[in-house]
Amino acid sequence: MDKKFRVEFKIKEFCYLLRDRKKQIIGLGILTTIFAIIVAFSIPRIYKARVVLAPETSNGNMASSISSLASMIGLYGNNNMTGDAIYPEIYPEIFNSTEFITELYNIKFHTSDSKKQTTLYEYMKTGQKSPWWNYPLMLIKGLFASKGETQDSTKVDPFHLTREQYNITRSIQGSIFCAVDKKTSLITLEVTAQDPLVAAVLTDSVKNHLQDFITQYRTKKACNDLDYMKRLYVEAKNDYTRARQLYASYSDANQDLQLASFRMKATDLENDMQLKYNIYTQVVQQVQLANAKVQENTPAFTVVQNPVVPIKHSNKPKILILAAFLLIAYATYVIVLIVRHRREVIKVHW
């Protein structure tokens, strides 16, 4: 038969232990406060700027008008033309794309304390402040870093990044936050930087790159179809022009002849010209349809809130950092005290 036991914590004896160690507790609090203040003032200030977007989806009027145009020229395919190639809920995943982040390397801007223009790559490489406890780790990484690595931001292979490019890419990814409200479909884009002006400029630049990326992604097939139809348009127009010129030249040269063979030849040239003209007009309509398809697939974004240069930093209040350090220090002290004097404060009843 299993034995049952009960653990009793002696609060009174534990309070006596704390009273006997009053000086240790006060000293621990003083040392922890000094260390927490040093840490709090060593953390670089960060600033956040954000922009709020509202994506506009294509409505049924555009789709119905395109369907009507398609039926006029003899296209009776699928009329569902409102499907999106990429939807707002997966926009945050775009910022995890290495290819998208590397395209931001060459964004140019001025910092608030310098008139010299710099790129995002150089700013993330040399313009970042670090707390003092990061310097030993950075020194060790610098000693073991490969000297033969390519570190030119203009030569970037998203499939094979150098160690420096990989670290900078991760830093940029960590500074960008994107969220989509499923109820309202509002897109909140937030960028963090150590310079308030840089935070606002980067937010606007990242917004523009996101819009370009989404537009290119959603209109890629429609643009390819449009380019194909434009090539057909040029060929159809050239064929019709040649057929018309050939018919006109033959008619002018043989307008006084009444032979049946000449009239048959003229009729054949006229029929060929008419056929080329019919093809030409159909291709023109298809080009218009392809243009409308590109316009339909092009997403529109309404800027609900533009980015502004932040005035206040976004660091956690120093009092919270102090409270967290004191809580951890005293919790650790209490645990160690209980473990060392477990026979005095803990009693097990069998």
C-alpha cells in the first residue's frame, strides 16, 4: 500500500530567516538597483513609426464589364475574375522572404544627425549602437569571421548570402512588424529604428516596396498575357497593312482589264485583306481586354494613417526594468535560501 505524505511550509521560521538576513537583503537590493540602472541607461533608444493601409478589392462591376467584353469577342470561359493571387492575411509572411528584404538594401535616406545620404545596408552595418555587453561577443565574432566573404550590398544572391548579409537581413526582418486585422482588413506596418527620422522614412519606403511587390505578384500573369497580345497586335497590323497595299497596287495596275482571271485574283486579294482586317480587329479587342484585366488585378491601397517622425522613444520604462531586476534577484535569493535551509522551513508528514 502506497504511503501518503503532506508537505508543510513553515512560514514563521522562514520569516525569521529573512529577518536575520536583513542586511543581505538590503545589500542585494542596492546592488541590483545599481546594476539595473546601468543596464537601463545602456540600452540604445529605439523609435517606432507606423502606417495603416486599407486594401481595396476589385468589385463586381469591373468583373461584369470585363465578362461582357469577353462575350462580345467570343470568349465564353470562366467568368470568375475576382480571385486574388495573394491575399492580405499572408502579407506578414512577405517580410520573412529573403528576396524581399534584400531588395531593401539600397534604400537611401538621411539620418537626423547627418546630412550625408546612406543606404539601409550601410546604416544597419555601421550606424547601429549596441549595449556594452554585446561588444565582447562582437569582438569574438570579428576574430573568427571569414576574411574572404563578399560584403558588397550591390552583389547580393538571395539564395546564397554571406554571413554579414545574413545577419543584416535578420536585423531588418526583426525591425519590421506587419499585422492584418481580419475583421477590418486594415494592414498595420511598423518599422523600428534607432533614429526617429530613419524610422519614418523606412516605414514609407517599406510600404512602397510592399505595394510594388503585391502589384507585381498579382499582375504578373495578366502582364504576360498583355505582352503576348501586343505582339499579336503588331503582327496582325503588319499583315493587314501588307494585304491592303497588295490589293491596292494590284487594283491600280489592272483596273482597265476585264479578264476573268484578273478579276478572280483581285477578289482573292480583297478577301485576304478582309480576313486580315477581321483578325486585326479581334486582336485589338483582345488587347483592350488584356489591359482591363491588368487594371482589375492591380491592387489599390488607401493610406489610413501616414507615417510621422516619432517624438518619444519606444523603450520600456526604466522603472519596469528596475522592477524586473529586483523581482528576479529577490526570487532567486528566496529560492536559494529555501533550498539551503529546507530542513528548517519544510517539514514532510508521512
